[in-house]
Amino acid sequence: ALLRLLLLHLPFAIWAATGPLSSRGTTRDDRGWSDAATRWPIWRFLSVRVFGHCRIVLSEEWKQLSEQERRRWIDRHYVIAMHPHGLLPLGAIINGLTWAGGGLRGVTASGIELPEPENPGQLLHQRWFRKMRLRAAVASGACGLFPVFYEMFTKLGAFECTKPFVRDCLRQDKDVALFPGGAQESAYAIVGRYVCYISKHKGFVRLALEERRDILPMWTFGDEAIAPQVSNPPAFVTALQQWFKEATGLLVPPAFAGLPVLGPLTLITGVPVSLEDLWPESIGGSVTEAAVDEGHRRYIKAMQRLFDSNKVEYNHDVSGHALT
């Protein structure tokens, strides 16, 4: 017992006291973000050596826009909605939060090059969205409960996905990425199955409206298949999963159905969903349920369009996608 205390409990207590439980290491904002961390060699190693190729590109929809329509979107800040969650959305992390995916440029999924804006910024993704300062709102369990995860997420600008914290970050003229499907969406992370678990999830739409932001949809091909899991597990296993999810914010897979699928991971950036006509008169103003429902409807339609416009590039069939 003494040995366990000295080798396990005490080191963990020291880590927690000097890390997530300290004022300097809090996970309530993005103060831990480091530009250097977005360029760590480990991300390049994962991209090239582990998954073969990771990249972030524009949806094919962008080439259908006029230059004036594209220019409309490049200097705005967004609430960024990402799918699928996956058991661990490494494609979204590598491509979205680090330079290992190359950073967003004027290149579509099929390789079509679009004119990039003049005077781009130097930070991640600013060759296309010139004012983007990307942060991520993640489950508190992933962000602060475990060593390594805490260091990784906070250095990449992640913080707890709680509305007041997200709101404060947005009001600092930053862009916040989140997973509207939540951890529950990872339950559908099965090879060949493509699910957006958002039919009843409207909080992110309400937040975007209240903060007078549009929504930028993103989809990562490959994240759904990294760790194949058993489908339709027994009821008692599902109950245990839900209990652990409520306790930690993480959904642990019931059992793996095979070896990890370490193929290319491609993050597709859709055309922003315009909510401007639904915004309140001022930031933080009240919004109606009708406005939230309409924004949610537009988002679902945009996500379906994003998937359908790009699936051909990855040999995915219509029947493989379920919008739940």
C-alpha cells in the first residue's frame, strides 16, 4: 500500500495540483495554447508514419462559389462544428489543430486550386481564413483528467466545453471548434458507417446565434474507422458505457472488433452556414426557438451536402452514410 501511494497516488496528486487544478494550468480557457505545440514533430510522425497521409482541404462546394462569395467568408470568425467524433478524433486533431495536415489552403478535395486571399496571416489556417485563431472545446474528462491528454489538449488550445468558457473565448475574436455530436457520437464509430448524432443537439446553434457567428461545418474521412468497435453490444455493457460517460465525459468502447485502421485522414472544410438573418440585435441577445430550429435545419442540410459533395473522392457510397 505504501509503495502504491509513493509510486502512483502521490505523483498523480502532485501532477493534478500543479496542472489542471492550479490557476496557471486551468482548463477553463485557452491560456495553455502554444504555437510551438502545433508544430511538434510528433504530429508529423503520426501524419506520415502512422496514418500515411493527413491533410485538410476545402469542400468541392467552394469551387462553385464566385470570387465575391468566397471573399465574403475569409475574414470572419466561426463556431466550427466537427464530425464524426470517433473514439479518438485524431484526424480532426492532427489536421485541425496542428500543422501536420499542411494548414488550410485554397485546395479542394479533388485537387482543384482556388485563388488564395492576399495578405494572409502566419498562424494555422490563415492562408485561407485570414483572421482565424483556432481553439477547441472538448470534454472535461479528455482535457483535464489524465496526464498526457491534459498536456496535449491544453497546448493545442483546448479547454472545457462549457458554454460560459466557449462564449468567453468567442468574445476574444477567436474561433472555437467543437463536436456537436458529443461523446455519444463515438458509439457509432464503425468502419463504413457515417453518423452525425445531432438530431436533438441544438445548443451549438443557439450559441452561434447568441454570439452572432456563422457555423463552419467540417467532416473528417477516416476518423470513424481508426478503432473498429463491436456494434450492438449487450444492454448491460451499454449501461456501463453511459455510466462512465456521465462520470468522465468519455465513451469507452465495449470491445474492439479488429485491428486499428491506420489509413489516410482527410478533414473537409465546408462552406459556412449563414445565420446572419437570424442573429439577435446584439451579442448575447435572446434568440427564439424558431430561429434555433431554422439554424439547426440549415446546418443539417449543409452537413449532408458537404458529405455528398466529397464522398466520391474517398470511394464512399450514399448508402454508407446515416444522418441520425
